[in-house]
Amino acid sequence: MIKALLWIKKELQHILKSILPLDKIEWILFIFFFGIYAVCGLTLVFGSDMLYNTSIRSGSYLGYDNIFHYKTAGGALDVSHPFINLFHFAKFVIGKCLSFIFGARGAIVFCVLLMNFLVTSTLTVLYKYLKNIAKLPVYRSLLLTVFCASFFTVIILSFTVETYPFAFLFLMLSLYILSKKYVAEKKFGFSTVLIFEFLCGGITITNAIKPLLAFLLNKESIKTVFRNQLKATIPFVVAVTIVFIFYSLKSVMIDNNHRSMIEIINSILSYLHFDKEWLKQIFMDYWSSSILVAPLTAQTVGAETVLRPSVYLHLWQYLFSGSILLIFIASLVLNRKNTLVKLLFFYILIDIIIHFVFRYGLNEAIIFGGHWLFLVPMLTGWLYSFFKTWKGVTIAMDVYITVCILVLLYNNAGEILVKIFG
């Protein structure tokens, strides 16, 4: 037991060290984006009655269940997440204390700044990955980090009080630490996979699969790979089962609000259908609107009407998001023999199965994008590495990414600033 606790302490210390900025450039990067996102988030908090959801202006971009999660323990499926209720409990206690001292807005200010910290930390870890793992020059690492920071979903997550900013950080962090250890040891270690299975799966349960897939890339026998996956899976399954049983009993005995597993499974399977809107949803709802903001319209999702991105107004917007998709795919194809790129493919593969096959949350990528958007600059970084001896190509890519950033700032920042300050 003592040995296990010491191991957990060591791993958590390493994770914390990886989150925090280390040199001057990382600190400047962190402070710069934290300040920009804070201005947007705090302006929304103090410019609207956010806690009581009476302002349409705040609801437009800050309304993705943040009020619901602020006041309750989460949605129907939260009982299957080992740490999700700990997150909500801590948020509840701290929020109540801050509400007592500073009033309602004091509590929400804390939550918004916490989301800001998570997203800004993710961008710092992304910069470290590009510089230390993909071996890009500092200016290119910064360029691709700014590229990611300008994506619509990344901006929104920085002030949306939800669990997705946690997943955004833990998934990016898992890729950085797994890759760093692979570079040093030429294999993905069991302890690192295990701890990130809990950290990633504890926020969104399907994300637990992602670090587990790293074992498939070790040069080991199938038997060893399967044994390691089983050894890492059992503790997580036990934790999920215990939490699920506890909250199911609580639901039946105290809350009188129970959904059976059959009902939950049937609810998920109901998304499994294909129609003429499928391809449009993949490109527009899942990919494009996570990167480039689209006009919001009232749409029916399940049994409620919510604001979601609609189709674009101009052809250039489709071409723009399509060009980024081509770079994403090109990097996967050209770097298909690169073990670290294969790991990135495994991460996006889980999301493809969940959203494209089961169609769960396909029209909500505006927040689900927190599970994969960091892969865009990471794969772009590996494309730079592939063409590193082709100076003309890398310079052309520099120009392209710079133009992309300017377009994103014009389209995304313009739209968001109008909503916030208009």
C-alpha cells in the first residue's frame, strides 16, 4: 500500500511539473492567453445575470449546461464516472464558500477562471509537445499554439463551466507524457497508461480507452499486450462499478430518480442511424464548427431546443475548414510509420467511432471538440517534421498557418467579441 501511494505521488508530481510553465517563453504564453480569455469570460460574468440564466447574450456561448452543472451533480450518465462527482462536489463546496463571501458572481468567477486555467495550461503543454517531441523551432511551436488557441471551441471552453476543459487538459497531457517516455524508453510504460486511464476516463468514460491503446504500439507479443491492457483495465472497471452501484442506490433510495442500464443503453443506441444528413453533420457539425464559428440557430436536440451552429454563409468558410482537414489527413498518411503519430490516430479513432458510427453528440462537437482539437496542431507539427528538408514547403506552411490565424481571428474573435461586448 505504501509503495503504491509513493508511486502515485511520484506520478502526480511529474504530471504537475508537466502542466506548469517552466521557462520564460512558456510563462509569457500562459499569461498572454490567460489574460485574453479572462477578459472574455469575466465580461460575460459581470455583464449578465449568468447564474439565473436570464440573459440571452450569456446563454448564446456560455450556456452549454453550465448553469445545470453549477447547481447539480451533472447529467444522467455521470454516475459512471469515478471522479466526476468529486469535481462537482469540490465545485459546490468552493462555490458556496465564495458565494457567502463575495456573492453569487464571486463563485462563478472562480469557476470561469478555473476553466481558463485548464485551457491555457493545455496550450502550454501543446507548445512543450511541439518543441520537445516534434522537435519544431520555438517560433513554429508558438505559431501552431496560437493556431490552436484561435479555434472556436478552444475559445469557448476557456469560459464554459463544464467538464470538457478538464478532458482537454488531461488528454493533451497524456499524449505529451506518454510520448516523452516513449522517446526515452522506446515503449509506453504501464504506470503512465494506468494513471491516465483514470484521469481521462474519470472525466469522460470512453476516454479511458485512449491511453490503453498505447500498449498496441509496444514491440511486444500479443499475449503481453493483452495482459497489460487487462491489468490496467480491471482497477478502472472496479472503480466505475462501485461508483455506479453507489449512485444507483442513492438515486432509487433518496432521489427517487432512477434510469436503468437498459434505458441508458437504448438511449445511446437510438443515435445509431444513417441518413442524408450524415456526411453534412460530419463535416459541418463535427469538424468545421469546432474550428470556425458558424451562426447560431435554434435546433432540436433530443427533447429540448438549444442554440447550435448552423450552415455557413460564405463558400470561403467551407474551403477554409476543408483545407485544414486535408492537412490533418495528409499528416496521418505521410507519417503513418511514426509510432507517436499512430498514437494520435488511436485517440481520434475512438471519437470517430463514438460520433460517426453511434452518432452520439455529432451535432455538439462545439464542446466535444475538447476531446480532439489539440490533434490538429500536433499533426500539423508532424507534417512540418516530415518536410523538414524541404525548405520551400515548410516556408509555404508557415505562410498558410499565419493566414489561417488571421482568418480565425477575423471570423471567430469578431463574432465572439460582438456577442460579448455588443
